[in-house]
Amino acid sequence: MNDLMGQTLGRYRIIEALGEGGMAQVYKAFQPGLERVVAVKVLPEYYMRDERYLTRFQREAQAIAQLSHPNILPVYDFGREGDLTYIVMQYVEGGTLKDLLDGEMSFERTGDLLGQVADALDYAHGQGILHRDVKPSNMLIERGERVLLSDFGLAKMVGSDQHITATGVGIGTPAYMSPEQGQGEGVDARTDVYALGVVLYEMVTGRVPFQAETPMAVIIKHVTAPLPLPSTINPAVPERVEQVVLKALAKNREDRYPSAGAMMRAFNEALAEAPGAVRPPAEAASGQVCPVCGHVNQPGMSLCEKCDAPLGDKGPTCPSCGYTNRPGVRFCEDCAAQLAA
């Protein structure tokens, strides 16, 4: 990715790098004509090698720019500058849902935050637009309360959902990817429901359901491996809440909730029978995950209960998204970027 600091893309002067993910780099920029600060997402120039990319980019950008919902990050503009394409969005102070996952969180707050995401997804699905990459880092938290879901359609812009990329990874994030998406099959609203179900799983247990050393290994687990029961990781998860998570993460999409809103209504109804449930801080909730066999240990263990491997060491930090991975992994568990040897 080119260093764009101080340069101008269209009407936008780049003033600060905000972060980089698997599909784009994000900058803070200033638009002099309207005297406002915006966020500019710049896509890598190698996408231009696909002759169909520009048509797909323009079509998807026009569609998502029409979305108008209080829980969807507004898209102001899009354009091309040389070999770079970019999308201009509202700039939001604050962090993302990913930043909140390490701390204690009540299940009621979980329901409030993900309920806003569900409203955004149901609205977009009603407009015929799928997200395809629902995950905590795409959920901006404005002033600690309002959720703004970002990156609608970005996965479709950069690649067809009918193919697996040359690295063996489908367009999306493996940790949140549905079985049908991982297998390169057609997707629908229930694909986004599955991804939101993974986020719900993570919020009530402190970890995603499937972890492995490579993105493809994670995808295979989504397709074939039994779902670890949330209550085995966080005993505070009520039975009815666990049933909601299991239905949301059904491997057959026909068995899932038909909409994100239906999933969150079921979650809130389940909570009414067990008020006050809390997910402790992530490490307290689940102990440590063994870097060798993946076993979730009891808190306080220094050796894995299953294979006796030493616990406690942190893995490499991703140079693209900043995520701290488990020891031994070669690709980032959050954005799938390759890690340094």
C-alpha cells in the first residue's frame, strides 16, 4: 500500500493514517470545500488488475451510498485517483466493538449493541444489500452508545463471493465466515445472521468459536467441526441464551433465524428469564487457549490440561490490524493478513 500522507485524493487531503485491514487502508482526511473531516478507505491498486473490478466497485459503491439508517455509517462519496479507488465516509471519534471485548459486559448491554446491528442488517437486507463481512471491528461505537455498522458491500467490491482467492481464503474474515461462504456457495441474509451469531458467541464467552493456525483451517472448522457450547467456556451463559446461539450458528442456513432481528428478539426474550447475566473479562471467562491443541483451559493454569504445553505467551501482533494473535499462528486470526515469521 502506498504512503498517502499529505497527498490529495480527489477533493480530500490525507492528514492521518487510521489503520489497515485485509482489504483496505483507512485515512483521516479533510474536505476543504465543506470544511469537514472525513474517513477515506483506500483499496489496494492490485484490484485494478481485474478488468471487472471498476464496474463492480462503482455499482456497489452507488448502492451502499443510498443506504440511510441511523446504525449504518454514511458513505459520502467514492472515486478513482490513478490506480487507486477510494470510498469516503463519515469520520467517527471513538473505537469499535472489538475494543470492548476484553472488558466485563452484561448480557443486557450485549443485547442493546447487537440489537442496533441487527436493525441495520435487516434494513440493508430489505434494500437487497448484504454485508458479507460482519465482525466487531466493523462496528463503530459513537460516544459509547450508538453503533454504526461500516463496510457494507466492500467484500463484494473486491471479489466475487462465488470464488475462493488464490491464497485459499474466501472474501470475508474466516473467524466470522459462514459455512456456505467458506465453500464459495451463494450467500443470502442468513449468511450475515451467521456472522452476527459468531459476534454474539464472542460477546457472551470472550472468544470466537473456532481458532486454528491458518485461515483455511478456521474455514474448515466452520464447515465441519461441532460448535463448542458457550456454557463450557462461560458457565454464566443461561440455557435459553445458549439455544439462541446454537440456532444462529447452525451449519445449515435453513435451520438459522430468518433475519438478524429475529435472532436478537429471541436473545432478549431468553435474557428476560435470566436477568443479570454477565460475561467476565475475556481471560477470566475462559482461561487461556492452548497454542498447541486449542483446548480452553481453566483460569490460572500454567500448563495445558490436555497436552501439557506451556501457556501464557502472547503470539505475534498483526502489522495490518494490530490484533494480538495466539502463539504459533501464521495468519492473523482477525484480518487473515500474513504474519512475520
